[in-house]
Amino acid sequence: MMLLTVGTMLFGMTGCGQKADLEVNLVENDGNTQREVNLFGPTEKADPEADNIARTAQELTVIMAEEQLGIRVNYRTYTAEDFQDKTYDEVTVDRVRSQMDDFYLLNPDSIQVLGMEGELADLSELACAANLREVVKTANTVNGKLVAIPQEVVAYGLFVNKDLFDRYHLELPQTPEDLLECCSVFKENGIETPIGANRWWLENFVLAQAYAELYNGGSTDAQIKALNEGETKLSDYMRPGFEYLKILMDMGYIDAEAAYTYEAIEGEGPDFLEQKTPIVMAYWGAANAKTAYGSPEFNMQVIGFPSKLGQMPVVSMTGYGVGARAEHLEDTLKVMDVMLSDEALALYAEHNQVISPSKNVEVECIDALKPLNDRINEGYYVLGSNANMKVEQWGNTCLIVRELLSGASVDECMAEFDRLQEESLKK
């Protein structure tokens, strides 16, 4: 299920029920003994002899590690062919458990499962780990161990047509109440659907409200511990966000029927670009991509989701994990340390124009992204995925939001969260 990995090289790797077609890209054996490690991920390695290839940012960091260490990185890949067999996540979990590769590009739910099982090595002693932002450490720490490190932080926000807000003398919304007022004014002035939505990203509204205080109130660890042990109810966190979404749907500010069928950007994107809808939600990279929202004919601004603590970015991340029993463990950790060094991450961030997981790497962003970037740099954010939470957040919230879109009551949605939490307590 494509829930998290969007707008990056990972966009297609979690398609629902995709078939695994594994290929190994190996250089011909010249008879010499060469140190090597095996990487399992969604993308193949470009032909090393080909000229004029626009290599991906990820591959550039691999090349850096190969050149510095003299270690060859073999790509073992997952190719999506159809929707009839295993997902990428199912395949990676199986491969890690079976010790089939050395390191892996993992989605948050896989990081959580494998981290809980002790199948991933602790990366906290790597030199690069000392440079990570706290948000990265928090999201990828399981049972006290740092089990994955990403090459970028994916931030989600509201993309707004500032020209339309200015036309009706509206300030950009800070709180949920502000957004309702803006939507009311847009409706009064003939804008049929103020918020364009799709079935994948509406959970950001919920997560921003549910966890604004948890991640920004100074008691994050204690609150997560209480949730994991059942001392507090997950549904109590989620209820305000679901009740708010229900209001947006009932008032016609979100078209629930359309949102349930829309894919990310494809459904609501055209109306936003044609200035029929003043607000949509998307990820950081969509503001840079010309195929998404990278060249609008109006003043676009990207802000955090309204919350009781103001505009709140929702961030998530995939990550590289190393098998705890990897065949080439020592060399793999060395490769990771180069690929995730500040030098490599600066190259990656500049190439892809993304937020770096390193607190030492800053890349100049376009003006449209500065409001979102400023909030993150100020330390205000909500994690959309956190491997330290026993109940997986992003995917489960997405699925339950879809139940709300299709007619379930808020109480029915809360009952599902209670069920998930009760199941987690039995494990």
C-alpha cells in the first residue's frame, strides 16, 4: 500500500499487492577477490559503463561509498509488475528474517516490525548517527536501539493558493477553527470544494491534531510509554481529529465521495492548478516537481496542518536498516557510515532538494516551502510514523480515515483504534 513513500525515488515501492521480481545487478567476476555487500531496495543500479546517465541521488551516495572503501555494493531489486502477489514490505520483512541480504531500504511499518523482533542491527554507534536530527532518532528507535537511518525526511503540509486567500482578505489558518472560517468564506464566494483531498493523505489532519502536544509538549517518551502499555487510550488522541474531519465532510468543505476514489495528486491536483480549489495537501517534493505543483500560475505557499499549537508539519521517513545477522555486517556498517555521512547527505539533499536527516545539512528551499521549513527548523512537527509506537500509525490511520469517508461513524472508527491497541498489548 502506497502510504508513505511519495515524491521520492521510493514513490512506487509500496504499491498494494505488487509482485516481487528480484534481479541482481553484478559486475562480471574478473577473478579477483573483492569485498562486497548486498543492498535490497526498489531501484536498480545504472550501467556503470554508461555515459551521460543522470544518476539518482541515492546512487551517487553508493558510488561515494564504493570509491572510498573499495567495497562493491550489489543491488538486489524489487520490480512491481502487477497487484497479484506480495507487497514490497512483505518481501523485505521475509528477506531480513531469512538473512538474504546485508542492508535494506525499509518503510516505517517494516522498521517497526523488524526492530521489535531484534532483526535489525543497532546503528547508534555509527559516526553518522551523532549528526542526526532528534526527529530522526525518535522515529527510528525501537527498544532503545537506533535501527534505521533515512537519507531524507519527508514533510507533509497544506498547499494553499495565497492569491485566493488575499482576494478574500483571509489570513493563512493556524488553528482548526481558522481553517473552518476560511472554508466558510470560500463557500460563500462560490468555491464549491475549498479543500481538495485524496484517499491517502487526509490522515495528516488527524495526526497533526492528535499528536501536536505529544511531540511538542516536553513529555513525548512518557506519553508513548503510556500508550504502549495501555494506560491511555489511543482513541482519545484520535477522536478530535476524526470529529474535525467529519465536520469538514458534513459542511461540504471536503468531498468525501471524490476523496475516497482519488489517487494522490491525480484527483485533486488539476482543480488546484486551475485555481478552482484553494487548498490541497501533499509532500515536500511535490512543490519542486513540475509534474505535481512545481510550476503553478499563482503564489503558492506550503504550511503545516492547523492544530491547537499552530501550523504543524507532519513528517515521516523510510530508512536503511542492516540485518542483525548480516553476512557482511562489518563492511555493511562501513558503507552505511559513508552513505549517511554529512558529505553524502549534502550531495543527496542538494540533488533532490529535500530536508536532510542531518542537523548539519541545510539546503536552500524554494520560497513556497519556507513556511513549512521554518516550522521544522524551529522544532515544531508531528511524526506520522514512529517505530517506537506499538500500534503502527500512518497506515492504520489512513485505513480508518477511509472508513470514515465511506460512511462509518466516528465512534466506529474509535472502536477500531481501541481494537488495534488491545491487540498490541497482547504481543
